[in-house]
Amino acid sequence: MKVFVDRIGARGDGIAVTEGGPIYIPGALPGEWVRIGKIKHRRGVARAEVRELLEASPARVTPGCFHYNNCGGCVAQHLGKELYAAWKQEHVERVFLGAGLKAQVLPVLFVPIGSRRRVRMEFRVVGDETLLGFREAGSAWIVDVNDCIVATAGIVEVLPILRQFLPRFGGVGWVSVTELSNGLDVVVSSQDQPDMNLRMDAAAFCAEAGVSRLSWANRQGQTEPILIIDQPIVCFADASVAPPPLCFLQPTTQGETELRNFVLEAMGVSEKVVDLYAGCGAFALPLAAEGKSIHAVEAVAAQAEAINSSSSKGSTTIDVRDLWRQPLQVVELNRFDAVIIDPPRAGATPQINQLAVSSVPSIVYVSCNPVTFARDALLLLNGGYKIGPVQPVDQFVWSHHIELMAQFTRIAGK
């Protein structure tokens, strides 16, 4: 079947609008004629693979990664720079239009290729070989990789050493590698706990791979240290903190800097600030360094303790609290001049409901999901706030993910 591709969908698939409805075609670009294979329907969505590219778009480029056609980690390496930027921008604008949110969307800010400071890979031992990589799109199969062009050089360089050491943990599992300020933080998850022989050999592995901390995680994600050569440190501007394993971090230092600069500028003359979903203090600690009175709220106790143990915390107070189940109430919020909120992908509706009826003058919302951002933003607008320009940041290069940030200010008299 021959079809014309009209546009790119939210997840990077080409979309052909036909009499029978839209067909989602991975790897196809707007303006292209393609011959597709059998149309498969799943959950009400029609999908098909490209069998033959009949007429290519001038915006198509050769992917820079050898593994791109198989690996499910990236979806947009075949997009030229201008088309890629337009796709990211239009995705946010389409979400807002569909939700009924009227807001100015600024041009997307991009981070450099090769700047992702954390990767999580699957591994499986097959005979004498160890597969290490990302899952194939729509499959549990592991695409074995020797390189990853979105990751930092420090992470890529350790992959061969990691591949040799991982079989010691058993036949199957996953590994997280994070590049911090003073080395790599590695967490391995496997079914069996590390034995004594592995623990004895860990020092040699860490020394060769430049690993500051090696930890093991069970299937529930609970971690225990195997060896700590040097306490891992992450720096947020001039503030430093010792993060726990698998802590929340922005995926790139460059993107984190853009977010932090936006937050710091938006705080302006505000003196009393509450940082909701504070993580390890990426915003709270730099603000404390400026002399502001900060109250940091974080659900993960280990992350809250990292803030509390930082020499950069100043007078920051900390509250361990699940804001979805126990949001700050209006009487608590009204003690502050400004609020920073950076929730997970699900958004923060219970907390936003309280903010919408508070008298807090300024709110900065950082989001990794345009859909839940738009939903929560409408609640604030209906509560008497106005929204400033929305700034997208492309931290997840060549994926369909996008980060957003915007400031909301309460309208006088509302």
C-alpha cells in the first residue's frame, strides 16, 4: 500500500491520513511517499512499517548512530535540524491547543549531543557473550551497543569494562551509570545478591572504570553499597551535595543550568521560597547560597537527607512529605513569597489545587510532561494566576520527551 506522510506524531512516528483513518509509520517523514507493510491495529491505533521509501523528504538525514534502526532509545535521528526543532516546538503547541491552554511557547533550547550524564541499560548473559544495551522499540530484546552518541564520553568509555564485569551479577538485570562531579556512580540490579568474591573484586573494577561508588539494587529498587571509593558529589552551581544512588537528577548539566537560571531569575526579590519536589536540592541549594530562606519538600527521605547534609544548605529547612497524598495546604503555602514545583511526569494536581486558591504571588512550574503541565496550568489560571512565556528545553535529544518551565503570577485582586 502506497501512502503519503502528512506530519509527525507526538512520539516521532510519521502519520499518513487516509480514508480509513490515520496510520502511524515509524521512521517516515512529512512529505514522503512510502510503501507500507501490513497494517496492525493495537488499542485502536493503526501502525505499519515502511517497506519502501518511494520519495524521500529533503529534511531526511543519515542517522549518526550505527544502532539507530534497531535501538529503541532514539526516535528522531533521521530528522534534519530544522525539522527536528519544529517538531519539538509544534508538539508542545499541539498539546496546549488540545487542552485549551493559551500561552506563548518560546523557541526550544537545545543541549549538546553527547551530554546525557545518566544511562540505564539492560544486560543479559548469553553463553560466553554479554548483551548490554537498550531495548528494541516495542520489544524486550536487548540491542547490544558499544557506543551511545547521546551519552557523555565518560559513560561511553566505561562500557567495555562494564560488559566484562556484569556477568558476575548473574544472567540478567539492568545497570545505571551516572557521571557525577568526581567520577561514575554505578548501580546494578540483578536477581541474586552479590557474593563475597564479587565484593572482593569490586575494588579492581572501580579503579579501572573510574567508579566512585558501586551499588546493588534489588527488584524493588532498594539499594545497598558494594564499595565506595570516594563519596559521589554533584554540583549545582556553587553548591555541592552527596546524592544517594538512583537519585533524581536532570539528564544533562547544560539543561539543568538553563532550568536553574530561569528559576533564579524568576525568584527575583522573593525572600521566602518553598521548593516542592526538591530532589537533591538543584534549585533549593543555589537559592540558599543567595541568602534566601528556603523550605525544601521531598518525598524520598534519602534525597531530603542529602540536602540536609550539604554544607551549602544555609538556613534551609527540610520536610519529608509525599505531596500527592499530603499536599501543602493553603495556610502553609501563604507563608511564602514564591513556590518552585518540579513534579514527576504525572504532574501535581492535588498540590496545584491548593496553590490555585492560595495567595502566593509567584509560582515557577518545571515539567517533563506537556500534557500534565497543561492540565495543571489550567487549574492555576482558573484560580486567578496568569502564565508567562513557556520555555521548552530539549534535554532528551532525539527522543519524544521535552522539558518545560514557566512562571505564574497571581493577578491583583484575584
